[in-house]
Amino acid sequence: MREKPNNPLALKTLKVWRITATMECFFFLLIPIVYVIAGRYVELPQWPIYVLVIVVFIIGYFKITLFPKLQWKKWRYKIYENEVELMYGVFVVRRVIIPMIRVQHVDTRQGPILRHYGLSSVTISTAATIHEIPGLEEVKADELRDHIAELAREADPNE
Amino acid sequence: MSDWKRQHSAAIFIGFLSSIKEMLFTMLAVLIFGQSSQFGGGWFYTIFFALILVFSLANGIIKWATFKYKLQENELQIKHGLIFRKSRYIRKERIQSIDINAKLLQRLFGLVELRIETAGGGAEPEFRLIALRREEANLIKTELLKRQAIDIEGSIDESAEDLKDIPASDEKFTDFTWELSKQRLVIAAITSSGIGIAATFVAAITSQVQQFIPEAMYERVIGWVIHSSVLLIGFWIVFILLIGWIISLISTLLKYGMFKIDKRDDEIHISRGVIEQRQLTLSAKRITAVRLVQNIIRQPFGFVSVYVESAGGGRKDEDLSTILIPICKKGEVNQLLKEVLPDFVVEKAYEPLPAKSVRRYIIRLIIPSVFVATLLVYFFNWGWITIIIPLLAGAYGYWQYSSAGIGIDGNNLLLKSRAISLTEVILPRKRIQAMKSTQSLFQRLDDLCTIHVSIITSIVGKTFSLRHISKDQRDHQFSWYSYEEEKENIKGESKG
């Protein structure tokens, strides 16, 4: 039996996901707001406002509280000498092996929120696929990037 | 060494006609859908089509007039463009392959098209000279390839290592030749799976016929069809299928007639076609996967067609994969592959999927079929006959399950599955870019997974999947693929 990868994402990633989800939910909140504004000009029934607000709050609960937590719990990665293994997904569990010698390049990316928490997301590209580790501490991310770059230099493309 | 030359003046017409050909579908769509709308009138169409024709012709002339090429010592120089002038230098070392095609349009003028494929993933990895006399094309081809061969002999570039046992002569000898026999061609045409597509096409055209027949007659015909029996509708379906079959028969004959493979060192030269003669050069080293496909008509007779996925060199018009052998007996595959692609010769040791997964295969097909059956009962009162649909779907699911298999032979991963045709994929370990397994909630109940294997093909990656394998099988594939000798943990500090 193959060992499962055991490194979780940085704990702060959870915070970042929650912030992003909160912002998205504010966007959803615009829908009832628009409805209220529209109600001033056109005759509209009152009850959909409450329904919409409740729906937004339910979505918000799932997106902000429950789902990121499950997702974070399920996320595992492991970096071996010769390959990277990822395991993630709440409903559909995905497990990926990416051999170092197949890696074409590694990017680290930081949005403003990730930067605020000192995190990076690492994207690993092969010639055919792209994989992302969404939240690693900056130091670790850079280390990983350099490590893979080094291995890529040594790697013999014909194995 | 030579001056700037233009292509043969027939390039104007070839360019013109091929741009018309490209726009044919747009024009047909405008014609068909436009007529039923109220928009515009006869004038609109006249002007619309006249503009297209004039524009295409002008475009053809300008392209021909501005397109010039020059064969130089080490390279082929090309300049083109009226407003934006582009020049391009195709250096001979960068040339991967040169193919001479005679497509329908070229054949009208007795000309050929020269297609040069260069290495590297630039914006345009291939380049075409669309109208050349055959002698001229041959001259360019031999000139560019000749110097390349000489150069390889003397230099130590990266590919030299693998090519060093090439004889120094310009003429590369052929290691292996295979031709598709006439008899096989006929079998291929008869059993071609193009029926489905062709029949859809025929059906689509028949449905548009109403545009062109008088309304009274149309109404009479429709009334007749509606009142006629199921038998007659059945007759129509058979008729459409028959026409579809004839179309696919002829197109297969024309497409794969005179099919020939030449293997020279690492290069596989494929030439084919009766009216449109095409050449294609593939490098054996860039083949990333081999697919053996048996459609349901061919399977009982033991016939199989072989496709290859190639990193570069594939054709856009062939679904990103290229046919290597249009048809052969199943037992002959390994013999042929041994000559053409020895790395892909495998012992077909498939492990069946676990018994648990039969449920998943059956349920997956039954659910939509129950839905369809319900609709039929609700809207058409079809009654008891609809029970057949889920039953058939279930049986088909069982068939898919029993056809599927997974296996490893040395350095190759084998996946076998059936959508409609039975497909076997041979994937060498070193060509696999990443291996992934997914497990949905339903699969978790039975401890099953789906495996996804990604490789490079000419444009983007391609992923082959096999549904509902057992977890043990998954672990087996993973450990086969894994590049970790021992499960030592170098960098993965387990910190939270």
C-alpha cells in the first residue's frame, strides 16, 4: 500500500480561502440589494427578498465556514526527492503523482491576500498538465521551486 | 544561390478556392438559417456572397504577389505580406520533416503543396508553400534534406548521437515498408465507423430539404409520414444509414487508398490518398502513445486500426492523432509494431476490473436511460416497450465493464476500455507526464477509483482515463509509475 502524502497546507491558507469566499458572498448579496432597488421603481412582491437573503446566508455558511475547512483538511502534499504527490478534494478525492523529471516549470504566485499572510501558491506545469498547491509559506514555496528547478536541470529527458 | 521566386500562379486560385472552402460552412449556415428569418432580402445575399468572392480573390492575388521564397545555402527564406511584411528564415537544422502533398485543389493544376515542419513550439511550427511544380518541390526537399544529412554526420548536435549510424549517402535507404493491400482497403471501407457521422450529416441535409421543395408538396409528404406506420419510419432510418454507409465507404477508400508506411531510421513516412495525396513524417522518438481501436463492426472479424499520438507532427484535421495502420488483423499488430515502433510491442496481459465495479458501469448507463424512458412514456405513451431501454442500457454497461482492463507490461501501461469502439492504449512510462486518481463519493462506497494518465500530443496534452478500478490496482499503477525507489522522505517535513 502506497503511503499517503502527509503535509497539510499552511494553516493560514484556510484564512485566505475564507476571506476570498466572504468577498464572493458579498457579491451574491448584491442580488437581493438590486432586487430591493428595483422594487422602488417596479411593483415587486416582498417575499423574494427574504428568500434571497436566506439563500445567500446558507451559501455563505457553506462557502465560508464548512467547505474551506473540509477542503483544507483534505489537502495533503508530499515532496519526495524524485516526485511530488498531491491529494485533495472533498467530494471527489484526487491523487496525483508528478515526477520531477516531467516538470517543465514551477511558478509561485501571490495575490494581495496571500501576500498579506506571507503565503504563495505554487503551480507545477508538465508538458501536458498543470497542478497547483494553493497555499505554502513563502519560504517553503521558494524552496520547492528551487528544488524542482535544480532537479529539472539534472534530469535526463529520456529517463 | 537562387533568386526570389514566386509560387506558380495557380496559387491565386488555390488560395481563392481554399478560402472559399473554409467559408463554405459559414455561407451554408447563412443560406439555411437566413432564409427562414425575415432579415434582409435577395439583395442582401447577393451582396454578401459577391463581397466574399471578391475579397477572397483579391486576397489570393495579393498573397501570391507578395509571397516570395528563396532557396539559400543553409536555409529557405520566405517573405510575404502586403502591409505587414514578414520574412521568415527556415534553417535546415531546424527542419523536422518535409512533406509533399497533392490535395484536390493542387491536383487540378498538376501541382503539389510543400509542407515544412520545424522544431520548437513557435507560433507556426509548420509552413506551407501551396503551389509548386512537383520537380521544384522535390528539388527543395532534396536540397534541404541533403545538407541536413551531411551536416549531421560531421557535427555533434544533440540528435547526432542517435543518428550516427546513418550511412553518409544522400539517399536514405528504407528499413521497412508496409502497404495496405487492396483487399484490406475494401474491408476497411466496408467496416468503417464513419457511418454514424455520415448518417447524421445526411439526416441534417434531409431535414433542410424542406427549404427547397414547394410547400404544398412538403405538407403532403409530412402528412404522409405522420400517418404512416413505424415500419416506414424504420425504412427511412435504414435508408439514411445506407446512404451514410456508402458515403463513409467511398471516403475511406479515397482517404486510405495507396496507404504506405516507410520506416527509415527513426522516421516513419506515411503516404496515403487517392485523390488527395498526403505525406506525413513522424519521428518514432516523439510517439507518446499507441492506440488500438476496434469498432463494433470490425471486432467480430478480429480487425483493428492503430493510431499514434505524437508530440508534434500530428495533424489538426485528424483529431490530434494520426492513423498508423488503417486496418490489420489483431495478431499482426505486434509484428508490424516490432518493425515500426519496437518500444510499443507489448504482451497483452490485462487484469479485469474488480467485480464490485460492474455495478457502477451498469448504474451509470441505467440512470439516464430511465430518464429517457420516463420522458417517452410521459409524452408519447410508449408504454411497456420503454422497459427495454433501461435493460439494454444495463446490458451495455455490463459489456463495457467486461471489456475494460488494465495491465502493465515492462515499461508500458495498458488501458482497455469501451465507449462504443474497444480501445486499447499503450503508454510508455517515460511518456507519462503525470498520473492521477480520482474517487467520487459513490466510488468511495465500493473502494474504487478512476485513473487518469496524461501524455503530450501535438497541441495540448491528452488524458486517458479508466473508470472504476480497484484501489489495489490503483496502488499498483502508482508504485509502477513512481520515481521514488524507496519511500524516503527528503523534503517533506511533517509540520502543520
